Amino acid sequence: MLTRLVTLVLTALCGLTALCGLTALAGCSSADDGAESVARPVSTDEAQQLATVRFKLFEQGSVPVTVAAKTAEGDVGLQGWVDYRSQLGYAQLTQQGTSNRAVLWSGSTAGVHASQPDALGNPALPIPAVNETGWSAQGLGSTTDALPQLLKVLAALGTDRPDNPMLLQQTGALWLRDDTFDGQTVHVFATPPSDSVAEGQSNVAVDPDASGVRLWVTDEGRLVQAEIRASSQWSTVQFGAESGPTLTAPGISAQ
């Protein structure tokens, strides 16, 4: 698993046609649905709002993240940043019964090293060069492990241009409900279950269980929380509003 430097194969992203490709890496349904909410296809205005979510992450640059992940080996916590401009993520990894470690990942590689957290619980900076002693490595190929799958989706959430709102509607993006997050109103969306385009809007199936990525989005289009299914396990990611430090890692080339 991520006790070693690993290779993350992101070919399943296929360039991420709109938000659809995210669900190809994730899966379906969450237990947190509002009982009185009825999922429906996104409206034109909602599709426009959803289409900017990933671009806003890119514009923010380095985004603070707090992750509560479910894996076959137990609960795993991550706290740190994803820099969508340099395409690097760096987070302190916590798991009961393990030593202090930090995980570093890009669009193609990931790995861990021993690291004491700073006073806020983030990994210490600067990031040590990956060719220094203390990093360990293993080729991964395709994997069914939950944590590498989760990192793949996290790495793919930001993009340097808005998505196509019409494609979001045609491929099955759903409004699930309105909710509150940290005292503000948010809209909960399910990303398209695939990149297959229906012949007409009336043919788009309304099946919230078909999507493996759900997004909590403010009126301004800022992503504050996501639920991601990886290896049949649901994990929660919260995104900070303030930009974090620019991430650089000697020996890692962003893709």
C-alpha cells in the first residue's frame, strides 16, 4: 500500500471529459442522502455552476485538505494540501498503530516517508527530495487499494479550464439536495456516472447510486466538501478556503 513509493496509473482518467471520469475511479452511493430530497438532473444554471468547480480549485492553487479515509486496514487521516497548479499533494498521514508519516503524490507517483507533523498537524516543509534516504518505493500498476484510488481522484479534481456544462447535463450530473456546511448554504451534486452521452435529456437516468463522487458546492461555486468512493469504501474530503503553500518536490515532475 502506501508504505512505499508507488506509481499511480491515471489512464482511467482519460483526460477527464467534464466531471465524468472522476466516477470511473470511484463508485456509487452514500449513506448521507436527505430522506426528503428527490434527486434530479441538474438545471442549466446548476450545470453552469458545477462546470466551474474544478477550475476554481486550480485558480486557488494550493488547497488545504482534510481527509477521513476508509480502507481495508482501518481508518486513515490525511491533513495537508493539494497544489492543483504544481499538481502535487502533500499530507500528514495518521493511522492507529503506525508511526508518523507524510504522503506525497503527483499525477503519476506517490510515496511516504517518516515525518513529524507541525504544530497545526500538517507535514513539515520543505518536502525532502525523493532521492534522499527515507523514501521507499514499489511499482503499483493498477490497484484496488482504497487510499491510492482516493489520491487519484483528489489529484484529478482541479483543472486549468471549466468543464462543459452541456456535457454535465447530457452525461447524468445530478442535484441531490441543498444542505448546510459550516453555517452556509451549499448544494450537493453527484458527478456523472460515466462519459456516455444520452441521446436526449429525457433519457438521462436519475440514479444517485450510480455516482461515486459527490460535491458540496457554495453559491459562489467553491467546493467545500466531497465524498469519494474508493474500493467500495466512502471517504470524506474537506477543502479550505485560504490558499496553502506552493508545493515543490525535488525529484518529482508534475504531469
